[in-house]
Amino acid sequence: MAQHKTLTPKKSTPGGDLAMFAVFTLAVLSMPIWLDPIGAAYPDLLQKFAIFGIFATGFNILFGLTGYLSFGHAVFLGVGSYSAVWSFKLLGMNPIPAVFASVAIAGVFALAIGFLSLRRSGIYFSILTLAFAQMSYNLAYSVLTPITNGETGLRVLQKDPRIFDSEAGSTGPLIANIFGINITGYAAFYFCAIFLIIAMYISMRIFRSPFGMMLRAVKSNQNRMNYTGLNTRPYTLAAFIISGMYAGLAGGLLSITDPLAGAERMQWTASGEVVLMTILGGAGTLVGPMLGAGVLKYFENIFSAFNDQRLAEVFDFLPTALQEFMIFITGPLVGSGWHLTLGLLFMIIVIFLPGGLAEGGQKIFGLFRRKPASAAVETSHTQAAE
């Protein structure tokens, strides 16, 4: 008689991780192709997908693995932006030193803020990070104007020293370039995409490492770990610093694609955005936060551009009366009302898919995998009966 084996979820394997990373890399590099049908293949939006994907991936290392919810991660985004612009102003328009400067200086800020904030946990930790973010925003906006240029924002000027590529008397636009290639358009997207792929690989290695397992243990029951005599602070501080460095990289890339840095990148709303991205995509999953970042930026840039005329084109195939009715129904959900659509989507996901979009994708994939398995079991039962 045929034996029926219980199907159990498979653990991650090096081969499976490698296959997933290869698919991810291919998907990122081919984004201009498969995003074209939904109108999201233009360079500026693709750059945002990659940059905020990095930002959300880094935030997920802290929040998704340790459970520490930071409401001040935009500090490191802003610090990274300012660092990149100062690299352009002092050294030149090569983006590589700007990337290193943004990551390193954001890491130093993360060390200082994390060392103080991680003395508390839970809501107190969140409030501390929010306080540091607001202090940094106000300092950048009004106090440290010689460094940040205040409300006007910091930009690269022709008169800047730029030690390695100064062009006295030049009047052309100052654009980041490497090996003679200007970092604009699709070149800028692929430049950001390379860093997104590297960020994903590092995140995957952290998730699969003993260090990542320790961070999950912190999230599961930190008090029990403390009772055993294990000091968890070095682990959470390391996660906070790595997460801050990811945010600094994202901020640096924002300034590389557009050599300008402003204090608004440090506002609490920017910190709230990355929280929303991570929860929307799936906190604690590898690709979920990137999906959340993509959805949020798509809504912000595509849905917000819809108006009655565009809706009329969309529903052009309907009779006039029905077309007007559909415009009346959908009008408040697009254009300036795109936040309403995003809010409804967020509610649906939190209620029905607490694991975010990544959980939804896994359930759909599991459905397709379960069907062949069920068919195989039925066949084995039929053969046994015969």
C-alpha cells in the first residue's frame, strides 16, 4: 500500500538562495522592459524604485529582524545626501567617492544615535529615534546653514574647488559621471540597480547567517536572552548601524542622480514612508520591502498623475453614461486622492495579509505548487486501490 508523505515547508538552501538571487538580479536589470506596459519604465521612476528599495531593505534589517521600530531613519537618508553633495563639491563629480562618503558618514551617525537610543526598547526607542530625527531636521534647516545651506538646499556650484575635476569658467550643467558616462537617465538607473543588487546580496547573507539568527532571537524574546546572561546590545547596535548605512547609501544615490540635498529628506514623513514600505511589502522577508517601496512610489508617481481627462481615455470603450459614472466613482481615488487608494490597499493587506505582499505572493505560488502535489497524491491512491 502506498504511503502518503506529509508535505512540510522547505528550509532555505544555498542552491535555492542562489536561484532566488539570480531571478532577482534578472528582474531588476530587466525592469525597463516588464514595467513598460504599466507606464512605469521611465528613468526617474526606475531610479526611485531602486533607491527606495535599498532604503527599505536596510530598514528591514533593523525592524524585520529585531522588531525595533525606528521613526527616525530619514536622518541617515539626509546625512547620506549631504555627504554625497559635499563629496562632489570638494573632490569632483565622480560618484564612487560620494557613495563611500555617504555610507561611512551615515554609519558614524547611526553609531552615535543607536548607542543612545538602544538604551531603551519598544515605544521609548521609537520616540527617541523620532526625537533625534526632528532635532537633525531643525539643525539642518536653520542652525547648520553653513554646512547644509538651510531651506534653499545644498547643491554643487561652478565655483566649488572640486580638486580632481575642476573646470574653471565652465558653464555647463554639473552632472555626476564615471568613465565618461553621465549618471542620468537609464545610465543612472543601472548605476542604482547595481547597488540594489549588492544590497540585496548582503541582506540575504545577513538573513541566513548566525548573526541574523541572533537578531531573530532578539525579536522573539529579548528578555529571556538577557536572563541567560547574553548581552544583546552589540547585536542590535550592529543591526542599527548596518541599517543606517543602507539609508545613507540611498540618500547618497538620491544626490548622485540629482546633485541636490535638502533638509526635507530628514522629516518624520520620510521616516514614516519607509515604515509603510516595509509593512506593505512584508517585514522580515527578503524581497517584501522592495515590493512595498515599488508599490508606494508607483502610486505616488502614476496614480497621482491621473485626472478626469486621463480617466476618460481609460473608460473610452464604455457608453457615455457609464463612462461618466466610472469617472465619478474612480475620480476621488486617483490624482490628489491617491493617498486614499494607498490607505485602502494598506488596510486590506494588514487585515487579510499581515505578512504583506510577499506573503500574498507566497500563497499564490503555494497554490500552484499544491495542485500538482494533490494530483500526484490522487494518482498514488488510485494505483494503490487498483
